[in-house]
Amino acid sequence: MIRIRGWFAAVLAVGVVGLPSCESSVSYLIADCARKDLRGWSVARVWDEALLGAIRRDTPAPTVHARNLFHTSAAMWDAWAAYDPQAEGYFVDEKLGVEDVRSAREAAISYAAYRLLLWRYQRAAGLQETFDQLADTMRSLCYRIDYTSTEGDSPAALGNRIAAAAIAYAEDDGSLERRRYVDTDYEPVNPPMVVAEPGSDMIDPNRWQPLALTQIVAQNGVPIPGNVQRAIGPQWGRVRPFALTPSAEGTPIDPGPPPRLGDPRTDAAFKRAAIHVIRASRQLDPTDDVKIDVGPDALGANPLGTNDGQGYDVNPATGEPYAPNVVLRGDFARALTEFWADGPRSETPPGHWNVIANEVSDSPDFERRVGGTGAVVDRLEWDVKLYFALNGAVHDAAIAAWGLKGTYDSVRPISMIRYMGGLGQSSHPDGPSYHPDGLPVVPGLVEVVTERSSAPGGRHKDLAGHVGEVAIRAWRGNPDDPASEAGGVGWILATEWIPYQQPTFVTPSFPGYVSGHSTFSRAAAEVLTAFTGSPYFQGGLSEWRIPAGSLQVESGPSQDVVLQWATYYDAADQAGVSRIFGGIHVLPDDFQGRRIGSQCGTAAWTLAQKYFDGSARS
């Protein structure tokens, strides 16, 4: 049995100040209590939903929330495994015997999750609402929140011990939890970019540049103090992982640096990446009348780290071809971008994949066979094992992705495009406004403003007075009234370009390479594929409807847009693509993130199975 130091006893009392301490002989159950109808959910699902609620209320820090998701999932796994003679625990490897195993597991899971979440969200945004929700969840399950004992063999005491062990495990795991996850040793090389002013002043154009905004508001509406971004998680590559090999060098997976401006070997790739983002920005036009097929018959089945797939001939679940899904390109691009921005209601990408996993588990007629083989398991076993493997993968994805962000400190598109555009064009040495580090000229997309082009009736007529400067055809920026207006697409100065984001957000507060969305999503897709035994969603198709007029950045879409995916991999790839349309990543960030995510997901699934069969430490 684990010995719990004095301060851990205090940890267990978080949220119960003023209540009497309970002895181990006192029942942890609320007398004469009728449990709330769980609507077919397992107790593990109830706690996963409570955690997702806490994430939605807090500041969106994907690294921190991925860690919380995994540690909570591992704590629930330990509570389940304590009553299985074969399974191996992660934080605590106790074995207990009881007559009613299911009831014991539910109680131990609840106390472990409750105590750990009280600790992790004690300083979070929405603190009171989160604490109230956690307490209400316990009471709805008929468990006393003032039962803090860690002594004895009761399920509640076991759960309390697991929570204390999880807190101890993470005390010095490299996350800097004691300092509220802030790495005070990191200093950006470049001065902040004042987004409201044109251009970008950079000391090193290959390095990350913080943004200065009039007000910074996270994507879930939580105001951020100050008006200059502070890098999130530059230390995260040294956080203790689940299945990856720990790294003292800053990242457990290193595929090498991204393309760099001025590097003879990769300069052209750097510029191509910037052009690709501008071209994607041009496609955010709700008025261009271009229609595209975005159904699985046309999109999907990409080889790893590419967008080269051509879709699927047949839905394997029905034996019928997938129906075309034709929509306006501008509606699709904007709907896709906002859907994946940080997940529905901003539970961040790790939480978003928990939402997707839960929807898969809820599918009618879905047979819950772990790994796609063997006996059908009950919902509690399915959920506990799924969360353990899935959230182990996204935790490792955060470590791998942010390890590279911290190692290479790479630039974001807004700095790339503004900086190069401010220098000039790099295609014609004998032409006007030439600079070797400028933007390449692409007719119809990137051009130099001339007297003729800016004359009345010319394509650059709105840029009169800017002769010799570089113009790009791209999204024009946030409208005054996003409920009724769209920014649209047109010719703007490259030095004034902004991504398709809220004006109080613009770009996430950390370096670009690699994309967290791409890494998280591919890691999750690997686990869901392995865990369910098929890459396909139930029925061979998953859909999400974006209603007409529901966009937040600007008015639109003009009609409902239905996002469709045949496989988990297709959904993951579209998450990565969305960040290109959104203007906050370049292709090397996306493609390399997918490859790294695949490694994280495969490794997490392999190790999780060893915990399931008790061979993890053998």
C-alpha cells in the first residue's frame, strides 16, 4: 500500500474546507440516495464529460489539458485494474477483492477522478462552476464529497490513494505545474508584432514572433491578461511521456528542422509554404461561385503526410458508392476552419478527439470489442480502456509536438507573409522591388503594385498610393459586423495580411512547427483505428453539419455545410488542412505533425495493451 505524505492528505481535502474529516469506517455513500439516470453512460464517461466541461471553461492550453486528460484516464484505469487480477496499474498497482466488482470500480473511479480534477483545476478559469460541477457529479452518483480517507480497502479510499499517487507522480514531471506551467527561461528572439500596424520587424525571420493585440481573448471567450502573447509550453518536450522515450534534449522525436528562409537547401520550400497559405486564404471567398465535391467519394484516403488521396469508390459498410457532397468552396473552407479551430465549444484538440471517440462509442449497434476482436465488453471496460489508450496518445502528441516547437522556435504564417512582403518580390532580380528574401511573384496571387494596376479600374485600384509594394489576393480581414458581413477576398498589401481568425486571437501563442492539431489528430486516429479494429467510422461515414449563418468570424456559410469523413484518418487530415485555411500553419507543420502523430498513436496503443494484459513492466 502506498504511504501518503502529510501534504497529500491536504490535497485530498481540496474543496472540503470546513467539513469534518471522515474515518475509514464511515460509509462513503450518501444515505437514502437515488442515483441519477446515466442514460446508458458508464461512470468513466460521466467523469470524462465532467473533465471536458472543465477544459471548455478554462484557458485553452492544449498541452496542459492533454496531460490532465491522460492522468485522469490513467487514474480511472488504475481504479478499474485494481479489481482485475491480470491488469496492471499505472500510478497504483493494488489488487483488491470484493463481491460487487462493478460497484467498487465505479466508486474508486469516481473518487480518483474527483480528487485529481479538484487539484488540477483549482486555479483554472471558471473555477467555481467547475468545482460545483464536480461536486454535483459526485452527489448524482450518491458519493460523499467529504470522504477523504486513504486508509483501508474501501473503493473510496482506494480512489483517494490513486489521486494522491497521480499528484505525486506529476509533481516533478517536467511540466512546471508548481509554476502554473510557465517557463520563465524562455525569451522570444523577435520583438512583438503589433497586428494593427502593417509589416513585421524581425531579428530572425525563421523564429517565432509574439503578437501584440489591443485585447487577447482565447477562442472560448476567456480574456487573457496583457496584450502581448506569452509562449505556451516551450518546456513541454521534457514532460514525462506515456509510451515515448523521455527526452532530456527537448524533444523525444526529432525529424529535423522546418524549411528556413535564406537556407540554400530549403529557402524555396519556405517560400512555397508561404505561397500555399496565401492561395488557401484566397479560397475563403463566399462569392466566387466555385463548387467542389467534399464527400468521401472525392476527398480522403491520403497516404500518410500528404493530401494526395482521391477518396473511396465504395462505402465498405453499405457496399454502395459514397454520394457526392457538392458545396461552395468558400463555404467549405470557412466552415472547415471554424469547426476544427479548437473543437466544438473549445475543448481543445485533445478534448475534441474525446468527443469524437464518445460519439463512436455511442453509435447504434456498435459492437464494443477491444481491438476489434474477442468478446463484447461492457461499457465501463470499453470506456476506461479507450480513454487510457487515447489520452496516452494525445498526451504524448503534446510532448512530441511542443518539443519541436520549443526546439526549433519556428515562425508563423502571419510573420512570414508580412515580413517577406515588406521586403519585396524575389522572382525578378531586374524587376522593381526585388529582394532575395521577398515573396515570389505569382500572377493573380502575388504581384507588385504598379501605376497602371492601381489606376481607376485596375485590379489594384484600392491600393493607389502603394506603387512598388507587394500585393496579395487573399482574405481581406475581419468585417465590422461579423453577424451580417463577410470580409471577402480581394487585393490587399502583403504587409497587412491576417489569418482567418477572431481579431482578439489571430494566431496561437506558441511557435508553428509542428502543428499540434495534426499531431493530436493523427495520434487519436491511430488509437481509434486500432481500438475499434477498423479505420472506418461506424457505418463507413461520420458527418457534422455546420448550419447556414452559424460562423463566428464572419457571416456564413450561405447554406448548410456537411463535413464528412469515411475514416478517422480522413477526419484527422482535415483537422490539419483546416489550419492552412485558417492561416496559422504551413504545409511542413501539417505534414510532419501527421507523421509524428502516427508514431505517438501507434506507440500508445502498443503500450496500453501491455497494461491491459499485465505485461507492461515485465
